[in-house]
Amino acid sequence: DAGVIQSPRHEVTEMGQEVTLRCKPISGHDYLFWYRQTMMRGLELLIYFNNNVPIDDSGMPEDRFSAKMPNASFSTLKIQPSEPRDSAVYFCASSEVPTAGQPQHFGDGTRLSIL
Amino acid sequence: QQQVKQSPQSLIVQKGGISIINCAYENTAFDYFPWYQQFPGKGPALLIAIRPDVSEKKEGRFTISFNKSAKQFSLHIMDSQPGDSATYFCAASSGTSYGKLTFGQGTILTVHP
């Protein structure tokens, strides 16, 4: 069974460019999460969706970040305009209804470098 | 209030030794405490988890110890193996939203053969 699939695996772009990260969750998972991982701040939850609807976006750092989930099998995280401080590894995760004990299944991440 | 503090940042253990990673939290509403394991180039994966109604949970060589009054919990890896070398994250969430995990900073574990 395929896990969470993220693309691209690596992205290098110049400051000011638009960046779009993509995620395909595990089929049947109703919840999708976007995280950012940096050395300084660790693993931070940015936003999560339930049945394609954003539930909590309190972790989104600023208006330059936006996330969408147009259908149950696809989500995007967009940064526009990008800045060097956005450099990080971005993870997407999915799960069934998140009860205690229900694991979140993470993709392998997108390593983003903004020059 | 929402922080989970994890220590140490890095840990080096000899093969066969015991690895211990500690976490502390402030938010008394937290009632679910998972540990995630992350290998280089991969996403984190759930390793073991505990609810506060028990003080200890064991799965194979991995044990979580939980101290509700001290608001602390720890991961013990018995008979540590080189294959256990990874980054370990503790996390916490509450019943209002179990999916909204707050992660610790992570501990890089290296097990020498």
C-alpha cells in the first residue's frame, strides 16, 4: 500500500519566487496535516484539514503561506513570495480520525532551499 | 503553555546500553503522549504512545514511563542497537484535537557498535 507521497523531494529556488509543494495522502485518510521542520524550531504543525476543509491554520506563519485541498487525494502548500527563512523540510502527513493512538503517517518530506 | 521540552538534544550510547530521552510539558489538558522515530531522509513514524491513565507502557525494547504529577514522560530503549540510531521526538495532544500534536525539539540518538 502506497504511503503519503510528496513532491518534489527537493526544491531550490530564488527569493521572491512562488513555491508549490504537493501531497497525496493515503487513500481513505480523512485528515491531512502540513508540518515544517527546522533545526531552530523543530517540527511545527502549520495547518490541518478534515475532509478537505481546513480545520486549524493557526500554525501558518504568515500570509505568504497558503494551503488548499481541492479533493481527498491532493493538497498543496504554497509560499508566495518565498524568503530565505522559509528554507526547511516540509512534511505532509495523513491519518484516519485522530483518536488517541491513531498514528499520523508522514511522507518523506520536501527539502526546500530559498537562495 | 503549549510547549513540550525534550532533552537531551543528542545522545551517544554503546550497543547493548540503555537510551533514555526525557520530555516535560506544561499544558495539563494534554492526555496523549506519542513518540515518533525519524530516520535520515524520511518522515517521522509513530513508535509508541501512552495515555496518562497508566504510568508505564512497554513494547518490545521500548518503554514509556509517565509521571503525571511531575508532567514528565520518558522513552527508554533497552539493549540499544545501531539500527536504533535515529532522531526521536516526543509529542503531546489533548482530547479537543488529538491530531494537533505539539512536538519536542528532538533527540539525535547514535548507537555505536
